[in-house]
Amino acid sequence: MHAPRTTLRTTVAGLCAGAAALALCTLPAQAAAPRSPAVAATYTTGTPSEVSAGCAGQNAETIQAADPAANAVYEVWMGCKGIGLAASTNGGNSFATPLTLPGSTGQKGSRTWDPAVTVAPDGTVYASFMTSRSGQSYPVVDVSTDHGASFRTAGVIVPPDQGNWGDRDFIAAGPDGTLYLTWDYGPSAAAVTSVCPPSGSCAFATGDVNAVVQKSTDGGRTWSAMSHISPGYPNSGGDSAPVLVEPDGSIDVVYQGYAVTNVPTDDLTVAYTYASRSTDGGATWSPPVRIGPDAGTMNSTEWWIDGAEALGPDGTLYATWDTQGSTTDTGWLAYSTDHGATWSTPVQAPPDTLNVPHLIQVVAGPPGIAYVSWLSSSDPRGYAQYLRTFSIAQGWLSDPVQVSRSFGATAVWPGDTFGLSALSPTRLVLGWGSAVAPDPTTDQIWSDTVDVTLP
């Protein structure tokens, strides 16, 4: 259970205290974000709780989905000897004992990674994850019809190629219950080479990487053939494609698209964030639109999952991502009011541009409002989870606030993602991985709720 709740009022000056020597809050002139108004959003939160309690060993890379109709939150991560999941049926105030998803453990010679989760309109929970078995990599989809108390395997997505490469899956349910699953796919795992830093995940230096989508109309039991989101298959350079479905069934995706050189070795150079849309159930996709083309590029050593999107109740799309310079890393937010055809000039979200990871995501609030959160080690004390509110009409409605109360060890990988969901237009739930005292060598999953008071 959470401790008594506290109202947080944080300023940039307070966030940057003691870090001036590191230029924590340096803003490039051309990227300066709008100043926060005199009347600002405020945040009420409590003490984070450990969601992964009872799962021995490392627990990292959490991701999240919420069901506002049931006041439920579902946190899924790498851990619990496979893929762990914990459910909250009281709005994130407490979580049930974690369970291990079926199919994520006990298979000799296999491994599992990259979980995702979504809730269908009827309350059915679907959790997916990647697995590698018998020389193939592919997603597995589990299903729960009792609000996350138990799961069974609904189906697997069998690749068309032996020895294929597969990575990061995302799953979403449409208004009619149709499931859409995007994942990174390549015909040959042998063509993919990785760069793996000691305290992070892995990036890809070469490979036949592509963003693809498949759908299921029978609850995940069977799946359609692949549709290619990123053009140029099998050398498109596309990966990491979060997906959402609009009320009319249109599908929106943002993905990371790398420039590919020296085909057939498929060297991956720098990447941009692209938006694409399907109005025919994922069969065909619009030409990709580059978001924030002047904001910079992602490099080929970025190890975290980059790119996130959200849909507001007024149809506004929001996208977040971060770019790397030679000695900088900058997090961005942009929005679209025409279904992704055009995008606003991006604004800088985290105030610092330090050369450290900024895992950044977005969720929509009331019309014209977005909540942006990021997990970063920009503070010398370690990883922390931050939150900020943006208005299309007014710009930033607050300086960043730190939701996490402890700093995670930078030498321990926190995962490539974190959880961010809205239970109501002003009530958020966050989840993140962090190795904190009293055991700063072991990563655990933490969660907290945040109530936002808008000006």
C-alpha cells in the first residue's frame, strides 16, 4: 500500500541544484521550450511501492496498460524467471502478487524478452512477449479474462523464415476487439550485429531490420500474414513501432527508421522518428512522415526503446523520442491535429541535454493536454523518473517533478521501457525499473500514482 500522499511542487532550479557543473539544464537556443506559466499544474503522489516483490533476481523493462472502466492497472516486465505480471484492481494503489506468464519459462534452450500489454474494450487483458526457440524468434500472446488473476497462452506468431531475427513487440486492441501486434522482423538473424554496452541493452549496427504488423480477429489464436509498415522490406531499417487504434478503427504507428547503407551488409547509420497510418486494418500503410526532421537524429548505439505515441480525446496525436548529438541526448515532444499527416515543431521535454539515456513516453490527458514522463540518469545520483505536463495552447504547464523518491544505480540496467498510463484525464500511474538501496545491485519494479491538478 502507498504511504500518505504528498503534493509536489518542483522547479527547474530545484531539479538542477548541485548539478550546475554538469550543465544539467542547458537548453540550446533553437530548441528552447515554452516557459511555464505563472499558474502551473501541480502533482499529488505518494511513496512508490515495489510491484515485483517476491520475484527473486533482476526485474527490469516494465511496460503498462490501464483499464479505466475497471479501475485496473497491469504491469508486465522481464523477471519472475521469465515474464512477470502484476495486476492492480484499485487504481494502482496496490498490486497483487506477481505471476509468471505461461510460455515465458520452462522451455529448454529458449529465452524470453520485450513484454507488452493491452486491454480490449470488454476488459480482456492480452500480454505479449518475444521468445527464441528452435532457431526462430517470434511473439507469444497470453490472455486473461479475470482481470489479470490468471493467464493462458492464446497463440504464437510463427515466422515465415527459418533462422529469422525478431525483437520488440507492441500490442493494441481495436474498438471491435481486433488485436494488432507490431514487431521488429528480419529474414536472417545472421545479418544482424549488435552493440551492447555493459549497463544497457543492445543496439543494432547492421541487419535486415523492419517494422511489421499482424492482426488477430479471434482473440490471439490465429494471426494474419505480415504487413510491412516501414517501406523497403527487407532492408527498410525500421524498428520499434508502438501502435494505437483510433475509435474509427484507424491504426497509428510511430517507428524508428534508420538509414541503410552498403546493402546487402545493411549498415545502420542514423535514424529519424516516422509516423504512418492504416485505414484498412493494417493491410496497407501511408507513406511515412518524418517527425521533427530538424530536431536531430538517433545514433546506432542507442540501446533503449525510442519512440512513443498517445491519442487525445479530441483526436490529437502526441509523439515523444530523443536524439543524440556527439555529446548530447535531447528528449522531444510533438503533436499532430490531422491524424499524423503533419506535425508541430518539436519542443524539448527534459530540460537537460546531457549525454545520458532519456527514456521518454507520453500519455494523453484532457483535450489539448499531454503528460510526458522520462527515466534518466541525468542527475549524478542515478536513475530517476520525471513527469511534466504540456498544453497545446500554453506550452509547458509545469517544470519537471521527480516521481521516484530514490535514485537507481547507473551500473544496473533499468530496462528499455517504463510504464505510463492514464486512469482518468488527471490521474496517472507510472511504473519503472530501478536498483535502489538497500540493494543497489538488483533491479526491481516500482509504481506510483499521480493526481494532476491543472491550472
